[in-house]
Amino acid sequence: MRIIEPQRKNKTKLSLKLIVFVFVIIGTITLFSVIIFENKDKKNGVVSTNSQSSKVDTNTVLGNKAKIQQYSNQQFKDIYESTAFPNTKELLKPPEITGIVSIDNQIQNEAEKRGYKLRSIADLPIAKTSTNDDLQQKAVAPWEEMKNVAKQDGITLKILAGFRSVEQQRALFINELNKYGFSTTSTVNNNQAINKALNRVAPPGYSRHHTGYTIDISCPNEPNYIFEKSTCFAWLSKNNYENTKKFGWIPSYPKGADMQGPEPEPWEYVWVGL
């Protein structure tokens, strides 16, 4: 009987070793699987939380960030300048303004000293809002959504201006020059006229409206020249423009940022798709 007992012990030892070996193999395979899938997830934009992997929703992350992130006025400007606007094409050279090369060069040089930059222009045709305003397709829904939420809060927002062509911007700028006594024959008041016009209006080719992602907002029954004191502006700018950032809009020319071009324009907003 004793002869058999050692054999049983050996079998038991072998069984235990086999079990341990199997567990080691399984553990090794599991470990390598985790490492492989983690690396694959990282490449595919997936993060792991509490051992459960879930794909990062870029829109959700940026959307939440847009609701809570506080920006300085300079940061708003930097966001705009770093945004690539789809469905636009680059203007390769400044367009004609007055038709007189020396005067046009003077206007363009002075504009660029103030921070105006040559802007891209929308590839036409572009979309229409529910009120028939010209706007890039990607910006239409965010505008309609923001407008509807404002309405629920008792605020009526309307687009005063959306996309503008180079020709439309030229007419606006020339009209602004003429207000201050600009003349193509007598240049006595031209320097003053150019400086005053540049305070308010971008020269053709330099307007952010060319992209089709920029809007001027009006507040019905409240004069636009005091827009900063309007109920619309109070709603738009509340808590560091939280109500606009929710929908991807930021102030186009915020007060306090340097080298923007014109004076701050509290009525102008640009969709950057935060």
C-alpha cells in the first residue's frame, strides 16, 4: 500500500504544476491582449476608464469644453486666426479698392498696420438661413439653434449681414470713405478719411464676412450703434459668451484684443465650430 501512496503524491504534484502552468499561460495571453488592445485604442482615439474602453466623441468633448472654458479676448482672437474654414478659397492678392494704385496701396498698408488681414472667400454658392440670409452650410444650423434658444429666453436675434462678396465690401468701404470727404482728385482730407473708415469698415478682401462664417447680429427695436448696451448683447456675452460658445460662435472683434483691424464690434460673431 505504501508503494502506491508516493505515486499518488507525484500525480498530485503534477496536477498542481499543470494547473499553475495553465494559469500562467492564460495570464500571459490576457496581459498581451490588454497591451495590444490598449495600443490599438490609443491609435484609434479610444481611452480606457475603469477597465472599460470607450471611443472619444470629439464633438462632445469640444462641446463641453466650449460651455465651460473661459477665454480672454486675445484668446478669442487667436482661436479665430487658427481656424481653417472649409469651402473657402484664398485670395492671392488684395483686390482693387478705388482703382488708383497709389491710393489702394496706401489703404491696404494702413489696414495691415492695424491688424487687418487678407481673408479667404467662400466658394459659391453657399446656403441660406430660414430668413434667406447667406451663410455657409455648416454655420446655418448652429445659428438657427442659437436664435431659437435666445427666443426661449425672450431675446430676438436677427442677422443684419452674413456673407459679403468682395464687390459688396468695396461698395461699403467706398461709401464709408466718402462720409469723411475722401476724393480721388484732391487728397487733402484723404489720410483722415482713410483712418476713420478703417475704424469701422474692412477694405475689400480684408473682411471676415468673405468666408461666409461671420454674421452681424441686430437686436430689433434697439439701435445697433448702442448694441453693446442692448438686451441681445447682454444675452450673447453672458458668462464669457457662454450662450454663443454652446453653438460654436465666438465674438469676432472682442474688446481688448490687439491688432484686430477695426474698433471692437460687439454685434459681429464668427462660427468656428467649437
